[in-house]
Amino acid sequence: MDPRTLRPRRVASGGGGGGGGGAHAEAAAWKTRVVAAGGTVSDSTLAAVSTFCAAIDTAGIRAKFLRLNLFAGTGLAAAMQPLYYSTTAGGAAVGASSDTAVNLVAGDYNETGASSGVKGAAASSKYINTGLPQSNMLEGDNHLSVYVHLTNDYQSLMGCDTSGTAYSPSTVYKILDYGVTSYYGGTASITGTITRTYPTLLVGTRNGTTTTLYSNGTAGTPSTGTQSVNTSAPYPFYLFGTNVGGTLSQVTSNRFNCYSIGLGMNSTQVAAYRDALAAFRTTMGRT
């Protein structure tokens, strides 16, 4: 089969918050979900999301994303609609079809500018429930990513720990911010470390037995070890902290511009993701 037939076509979007003829199919579908949730999408935002989708397709990395949210559109309801919620364009949602803002308020989200993205609050009960259970992760082939806007506060940026203990390494997938950011996963602690400056796109990726953390596309020191997925306790990933057996833990006050969960990526693929996101941020005026 010609691989081009697997790529989503560019189609005109419907009404509700801007026109946008010629929008990428997945961008148009995202806009439809935003409008249905009570948000709006401007023509300029739809165009920026369409360009991002096209860049991801061109790089051949669309299948690497099981879930991706750019936190775009007008209103918190819009920001809770992921652009991708399946590894295939038009595929059925894996887990929940939308994110859930828990105790977040309208003022915690801005689409553009220096305060763009969604902001948490330290030692609070504010977080985002992605609705995607850890049980959907593939052992030895997975990634987590988050675009961090602020300086570190030595807490968890996102993650899920089905062990029920905040610091247990068993079946833990999370990106931490402990001065040197770490990405954990497995039956023993597997830590990728990197020195980075803000803002940055952090990508923790697992390829076979190797875990590597990237900051704006630059790889840190990789580590090796075993990894497992807990399929009997389908707890979803949280943002602004870690879901520890159903309880929010290690809450951060950071501001995030996007996040993603999916399959493992190599350095070329991480760089392509970084570049597509950088172009989107520039277009959206996210400084």
C-alpha cells in the first residue's frame, strides 16, 4: 500500500470559533471536539495546529503519539481537548477522549503570550487527569514528554505510580524535576538525567532496555534496566504531579505548554517533535 494513503487528508473544518478551510483533518476534528466542549478556536490557532499536524506527518512520527495535548483554543474547556488520543489518525480514543481539569480555574490557562499554557500550584490539589491508564504503555517502547515553562520546584511534572508508594520504583512512569530531571520506569529504578535550562521540552523515552532523557532535543546520560507495566491496576497519568495508586502526590507549580504520552523515540524523532513544537509556539506567540 502506498504509505501516503495512511496519512490524514487536509479537509475544510466546520463552523464555531473560526472558519479555516483547508485545515488538516486531525486539526479540524480537534476543533470540532473543542466546540462541542464549549470552547472556541480562532482561524489563526486552527492554522497553527494544522501546520503542527502536517509537520508531525512529514516527519513520520504520528504513530509515536498515543496522546498529545497542545493546550490550545479559547477557554479552559478548549485546553482540555487533546489533539491526539490514539496512535492512528481517526482512531478510537484510548482511555478518556478528553482531559479533566481538577480544581483548575479559568485563570490558570492562557493560550498565548509569556503566561501561555496551564499553570499548577505547589502543595495544592490542582492537576490534570489525562484519563490514559498506565496499562496502555508498552514495556521497552514508550515515552512521556512535557514542555516546562518555569524553573524547577523539585516535584513531579507528570506520571503514574501503580505501586501505591510515592517513591517506589515498581511500575512507575514519571518525569521528575529534582534539580536534575529524572525519568523513571520499571522494576528497578531507571533514571535518565540531564542538565537543562528553561523553558524546555523534556522527553523521557524508553527504547528496549535503555532510558534516555532529552531537553530541547539534546540527550542526557542514558541508563539501562528492566521495566514492567502494571495491567491489573489501570490508574491514569496525572499532570502537575504523580498519580500514586489513585492519589495525587508530589505536586508542582510549573506551567506547561503541552504534554505527550506514547511510544519510544530516537534522537532524530525527538528533534523532529521539538522542531514542530517550536514552530507552533512561535506562530502562537508563546514566548
